Amino acid sequence: MNATFSIWRGDAEGGAFREYVTEVSEGMVVLDAVHRIQADQAGDLAVRWNCKAGKCGSCSAEINGLPRLMCMTRMSDLPLERPVALAPMKTFPLIKDLVTDVSWNFQVKKGVKKFKPRPPDAPDGTWRIDQADIERVQEFRKCIECYLCQDVCHVLREHHLQESFIGPRFFAYVAALEMHPLDTEDRLAELKETQGVGFCNITKCCTRVCPEEINITDNAIIPLKERVVDEMYDPLRKLFRLFRGS
Amino acid sequence: MLDGRDSRLENHLTAQVQTHEHDVLVIGAGGAGLRAAIEASTAKVSVGLVCKSLLGKAHTVMAEGGIAAALSNVDERDSWKVHFADTMRGGQYVNNWRMAELHAREAPARVRELEAWGALFDRTRDGRILQRNFGGHRYPRLAHVGDRTGLEMIRTLQDHGIHQGIDVHMEYTVVSLLKDGERVSGALAYDREKGMLHLFRAGAIVLATGGIGKAYRITSNSWEYTGDGQALAYDAGAELMDMEFVQFHPTGMVWPPSVQGILVTEGVRGEGGVLLNKEGRRFLFDAIPENYRSQTADNEEEGWRYTQGDKSARRPPELLTRDHVARCIMREIREGRGSPHGGVFLDISWIKRRLPDAEAIIRKKLPSMYHQFLKLADIDITRQPMEVGPTTHYIMGGVRVDAETQMSSVPGLFAAGECAAGLHGANRLGGNSLSDLLVFGQRAGAHATRFVKDHRAGQIDQDQVDAAARAALAPFEGDGGEGGAEAYRVQHDLQEMMQDMVGIVRRESEMAQAVEHLAKLRDRAARVRVDGNRAYNPGWHTALDLRNLITVSEAVARSALERKESRGAHFRDDLPAPDPAFARVNVVAKKGPGGEMRVERRPIPEIPAELKQIIEEMK
């Protein structure tokens, strides 16, 4: 059986959707079709990928307008009576074809204060942690950094607030650090001042596109917003901060 | 080539090579590369880290089961000595014993260090790092996070490393190493985004490029694993060792075809999963090797008790070493007792007969396997068996290095992790890879730093730069193939050929034929023409990767011909038994003076009495 793909070809200078017809066999995912087109018809078609098993988060794209991983999107789940539209993530600057410049994300991460553990619990330099205390954090640590949540977030996609808003991926990252049972760092001031947690208005678009099914909005962003409110706007704490001189 | 064209090309080259300078250049940013870069940066030398993909996407991210380290948190009988003996037994005693010793001694500290950097492993009841069972490990030894340990490890190293002042060059590929006399002095690379060439001057170089899986059709490896480090080192005059030992992981997905080869973690068996043929028989009970008999359960009941933590029980035969399990699976398939799509069944769902909350346990212990099968194969592993078969997973061989320093035979050139040889011998135990990356990544980083402090940087020879640049751009001037698809075709033909002729079951005649085929493929690869320009052009990248793939494939085939016996992962149909004479040698491949590949047998150094005694005591 054949399927038609309408793939964006071009670079920052410009480009257009181009159609390719290729054979689709049982169990195929979109990335397989892209590879087949690449090998047979378009040797220089740019696509980023690695594991092909939903574990590395490299092959993010917009498939029929939806941000998804190409390696985890089955052809059998797409309507094939019309061309399958493949476009690069819109939020990031285009490099070529399906590949975008996601380096901004790496810059943002560098700006988050690093993990700072409490002193070890045992004389041998190790810690004792209850399994229950790590499970909440493990959810965020499942993140494969595909940046689909960043792509779909309207604060970045429509309003381009990259300078003052770190996006859902990094709220989940900050949440993982803040809720890490050993961490002693305080990241709340930055969250409010420079990382823009207040800009999120909880539309949950990020949660819906997450291939790891991380509950970014409910479990990361909302608790962070609450912490910021508790810390920054609570009058008693404000007074306390005044005396503490911070 | 026409003169005019040539000089245009030259202008092109010299005008566009950008220069970078680092004390230590690390090539590859998986576990070993990141750990090496962190170590070197801690010593305050300038560190460059070059990675073929984006940071955090390297194959380490795919590791599922865990990190082997004798922490003795779950079973106090464990110690470095047991881990050492297990590693040597698994490697059929052709391992570098000193590396096996260092690895077993240092792995616990490397794991604890990860925790200090933020990694969150699953816990024991008293809050320590939990350890799970794995093939070939006598006691539960693998620190893990569900079945996504590799992600936890690479993210921890990455997130720690970005605050260390390391210069990361993402989506850069090194195409050639540069030398000053005998020693290494730099490297030439291209970036994927623009296709620009980059000259790296370096006081020392650490290769950490991983494996060669893309030489085979069925593999768990991604596009990156084209033997770059091994081939770069070989071309620079270093020796490759043990290249005949390619690990075929027993359990890769087999259906649907597009997912063939994707890894199914050994953790499934560690948690009680069983391998069945189409008759429903646990065929691994049928052939337990002699050297493992005393440690292996001879009935299903005892095997089950072992997976549930009964310390008096012996492990089930599903947890024998990977080479053995893979061969048993091949036997079942060949003899007509396989599953409908040419594999065998791997069943974890059966544990519901033993445990009331089996479904929740499976989803908790094996979340990514659950997800992977549900999404890609419409299989709910809590209810149905999986279909699995062997997949090319890992190479035990690689750059021959000094055990203490990880330096190759080329001064200033180090190698760590999968691209280095020695630790695993003829077969790697599951879980010993992640610990390998940490232990020897750390050592390579430390010793590369020391090398830089003890030696003045070498000079860059412009002729070498020009030659490497010309070779890198040659595919735009090639005359081979129509329509720009030739690079992909050569790669495909190579993979088919290696799969068929130098695969799990080997024969002299087929391997000799493979060597001849490789010469033809090399000619085709040299003439490949690619379409398009230098900006993010996968056809061009594939054409350049081919050269490395063919070099390492030749090393695999020639080394396999030289080892005239069966041992570990190297199985010869025509010589199915081990030969004691070969227990005393490693096979080494090196470039001869005329550019031809030479292989020779190298005696294994005598093992010290105290280590020998440990091995004997644990037998």
C-alpha cells in the first residue's frame, strides 16, 4: 500500500511542502517512511533521529499539525486518504527540512541552579531515601527532552517570550530539582523573576503532547506556582525575609 | 580531477576551516565521554566535547537494566571479588584481568558519585540503592531506575557537566585524527548544521564513540554507531583488539518489521520473565553449560524463588550469559520451534499466577517495555507474551588500551567505554556496560589530563588537514551511483552481508567471502556521489560513515577468521568447541605499512596469583 507525504523542504531562507509517495508496510511508523523516502528519493532530506524507540526525544516534528515523535507515530493511526503533512517544530528556528535549532533549550537549562545535596546521611557518604519520596520526582525525570511541550506552548510559540519564560520542559526540570529529596537549593526567586512561571495560564497543551505522559501542568507547574505564591506573597514570610535580609 | 575544479576545492577548504583549541578533546558524549569530560574539567584544563547528535541523545540513553556495582545493598555476600570473577567467567577469561579488577573495585564509588550528582535510583526498604538480578551476575547487583537507567545516568552526567565549563560542540562529527610524529595532536570535524569543517587542536584526545551496530541489518543501535572511534584510532595507527566478539543481545523485538532489533531489556528476565518456544517449553533448561551448572537452577520452582530474592535459590537459566541465551534462541528458531514471526516467546505476564498484583508490578518495574510494546506492537505485556529474537547490540572489542590509563598505543590518544577493548573479553555481562562507562570514562579523563600536563601540545601538519578535508568533501565529487542514493545502498548491502556472513553463527568460507565483498564495498564507498549541498545533508553523512563501517567490519571479519574456535559471542559452526590455545590470546588488528589490515594473536599477560585464586574460589 502506498501513502503520500507532504514534507516541508527548505531552510531559513524559505521553502515549500513537497509531495513524496512511498510504500507503507505493516507496523510502520512515520520515521520509517521518512527514512524510506530519504534512501530512495531524497538523499539530502534532513531529519534528526536516534533511538527510534521513543527514548531519546530527537525526532520531534509536527505530523498533520500535531507535535509528535515520528518514531512513535504509527502509520496505521493516520488517515491515508490524504497526504500526511510533516513539518518541523514551529517554535524553534529552522535549520533545514524537519530539523530545527533547539539550542535555546540548552542555554535555558544552564541558567537553572544546579542540584545541591544535603550532607550524606551515613558515615560512608551515602544517603537514605524512602522509595515513596522519589516516585513523585521520577515522573519528571522520565523526560526525554523532545521539546514538544516547548513547541506547543503558546507563550513561546505565539508570544515569543523566550527571554523571560523558560517553558514547560524547564518547569518540570525545576520541579524535579525542587522536589528532589536531597536538594537544598532555593530556586523560587528566579522562578518568579526571570523564569516567568506566572506567564503560564494552565491551558495544559504541554501535558497533552508529552510522549512520556508526564503530568507537567498539574504535577510540576501548579505546585511551583503555589510555592512561589506561598513564599513571595505570604505577608508573614515577607516579614521574615526582611529580617533575614534576603 | 580537472585542475580548475581542484583549485576551487582547495580555496573552499582553506577559507572555511574554523579552528578550536582544547587541552583535552573528548569525542563522544554518552556515559564514557561525559564522565571523561567531567573528570578533565574538574582538573581545570580546557575541555572540548564533540558529539555526533544533540547532548543527551547518545546510546547510553537506551540502556535499560542497570549499572552493575557490588554495593552489597541487597545481598551482603556480594563484593568486588565476586563481581570480578563473574566478569571474567562471562568473558571466558580472555578479558584484560586488570581492567576487570579495576572495574569491579571502582564501580561502587562511581555509582555513589552519581547519586551525589542527583541521580535517583530505586530504593531498598531501608532507603539504600536497590539492586536487581541480571544475567551472569551471581547476586542482585544492578542499581537501576525502573527500566530507564540509562536515561537517568546520561541526564545526571549531562546536567552535572553543563556547569563544569566544558565547551560542547553538538552535532559535530570527527572525520580524521591528526598526528605530530607518533603522537596525536588534533582532529578534523564537520558540523551537521552548515557542513563547515573544524580543526581541533588538542593536547590529548579521548575517544568515547560507542559501538559498530550499524554494520548489521538487525541492531538495537541508532544511525550514529558506525565504529567511528575504532576506525579513527585504527587509521591513526592504534591497535584494535577482540573485534571478533560482537554481542548479539538475545532479546530484540521481531515484529512488526519496522521495529525489528529494538532492545527488550534483560530486566524482563530478571523480574521473572521466561523464554518459551512455540510448544510452550522453557528450552533454556535443555542446555545449561558446564561452567554454570553449579550456579543454575535445574527446576522452574527454584528459578522463580531466585527472581523473588530467595538467597538460597540458584538463578534460572534465562539469566545465563547473553551469548548462550542468544544461541539457544537461534537453535529453537532454526529447528522450527520458533514463534510465528521468527523469534521465540518472552513471557512476563505468567507471573500473575504467582503474584496477586502482577500487572501493577510489571508496569512499575518495566514501564518503558510496557509502553514500547503497547505503542509499537499492540502487545500488552501484562497479558500477552512478547516475541523476541537476537539483535546486534554491542562490541566487546575495540581500541586496545592500557588498563590503568586507557591510553591506546598512540601517545595522547585515549579510549573509553564501548569503543575500547579489554574489560568484557568474549562476552559482556548485562549491566557491566554502564559501569564500564563510568569507571573507565573517569580514568580516561584523569589520565588524558595528566598527559596534557606532562607533555607539550603537538603541532598541526597542514598537509594532513588538507588531505582530511579533501577526503571529507570527496562525496560531492564522486561518480558512483545514480540519484544520490548510492550511500544508502552501499550501507544497506554492507548490513545484509555482515548479518548473513559474519553474524551469530559463523563459518570460515562465509567469512572469507565477506572479506572479499568488503573490498568491493570499499571501492563503491570511495566513489559514492551525494546530492545536495553541505548543509545538514544525511546522504553526505552516511557516505562518510561508510568508510568507518567498512573498516570495522573488516576488522570483525578478519579477527573472526583468525580465532579458530568458538568462545563467548564468537561462535563458529565449523569449529564449535573452545580451543585452550586460544584461551591464552587476544586477536589484534593493525594497519600494515602498505595500508592493508594485519591481524595477529597477542598472548594474554599472566594473571597474578591472588586474582587467579579469586577466580578459582568462585568457580
